[in-house]
Amino acid sequence: MDDPPDWIAEFTVSPKQFAAHLDAVVRSGRTPVTISAIADQLAGRAPLPPRPVLLTFDDGFADLPGPTAEALAERGLPATAYLTTGAIAPGGRSLLPPAAMMTLDRAAELERSGMEIGSHTVTHAQLDTLSAKALAYELRTSKAVLEDALGHEIRHLAYPHGYNSPRVRAMSARAGYETATAVRHALSSDRDERYRIARLIVRRTHTVADIEGWLAGAGARVAPYRDGPKTIAWRWYRRARAVVHGPEFAG
């Protein structure tokens, strides 16, 4: 977007920047894959192609079908879209602040354009602060809504803003997901964990040079690695807030 809402501005790029980033992916010579290819590799079913790269898009903003999908298709770049069902389904409710969102009936259109669809929960809550009942609802209901809309199984999940914990990861597996992506601000690897696959967030301040560095395997740490003290302390702080204020938006 050229003029995004303030709450999401940090995590947006202009259409011109987006095109430049995609062109950098193409120039890198990397092979674009979807999350299923990562899953196959981590499960030992099939190797990844040489120098793979996975592009992911969270939430389901209005420009995902249309401008974003078209820019990817023009360059022959498959991708994975993780959709927040409460923000896109008729009558749904989510914790996402106001923004123009796509509608659930366009999810099949994304698949036809070359995107694989995964779940991004129902409300976009901080999953590691929820009760077991609320967490099960977020994981299972979003999966079921997408499966009903698309007519096939949804096997992959992205934690809103990457927030997870050992309990969240275990319940994600029990809910029927084969993988789950976190954030971690790190490069993934062939040793990464199936239920917290590392990703890098592209921010408005990132340049083409930053993207080129990541594509060269530089400029970020490599997963897997253990959570540090700050991450653990931040989780406990958010849990305490959730006790007082209830479920909060992950962002």
C-alpha cells in the first residue's frame, strides 16, 4: 500500500518497493516453493530443490487477491497465504484493527493463482496467552472454515505475530496441522522445527539490499535456536496482561 493504516504501516511496503523485492527474488536464482515443500523436506518425504525460498503473506488483506497475486504470477512466483478467518468470513469477528480485507470466497482464486492456503487462526489473538479451550477454538475453527470453503484439508498454520509456546505447538499438532510458522526474525534451515519454522518479517524500512542479503543467506541468524530470556519474559508479561484484559491482538 502507498497509504496504509497507521497500525500496519510498519509491516507494509509500497507497490513499487514490492515489485523491486520480487524482482530481487527472481534475480537471486532461488527456487520459490510453498510451505508443503518445506513440510515434505522436514518430514523426510522429499528433498527441497536447490536454493529454495518461501514467500508468505499473512492475514488476508484486500490487495492479496488481485494486485499482490498478479505481481507474483507475472514472475512465476508461488507463495503461501495464511488467512485470518474471522476477518474475512461473512459475519466473522477478529481482533485485527480496521483495514480493508479480502473475502473468504476469494480464497479459491488465490489457489488458482499459485498460492497455497494456510490458517492464521480466527481472531489473530496472542495464542500463547489463551486458555486451552480458547486456543483449541482458534486452531480448529479456522482450519474447518477454510476446509469448508476450499473443499480440501488445510495442513499448515502461521501463529499470529509468531507468538507460540510449547503448549501452543503441541496443540497445533493435535489440531491436525503438519507445520506451523513462527517469526523468529531468522533464516530457516533443513534442521528447523516443524512447529515453529523461522521467518523474516519485511518492514517498510527494509531495502532491496536487505532482501538480497537474506536471499544470499546473510544478514540474519539461522534457526533453530532456543528462546532467549527476553522472549520468555515478554511471554509471561503478555500472559499477565491477558489475565487482566482478556485476549489481545497479536501485533
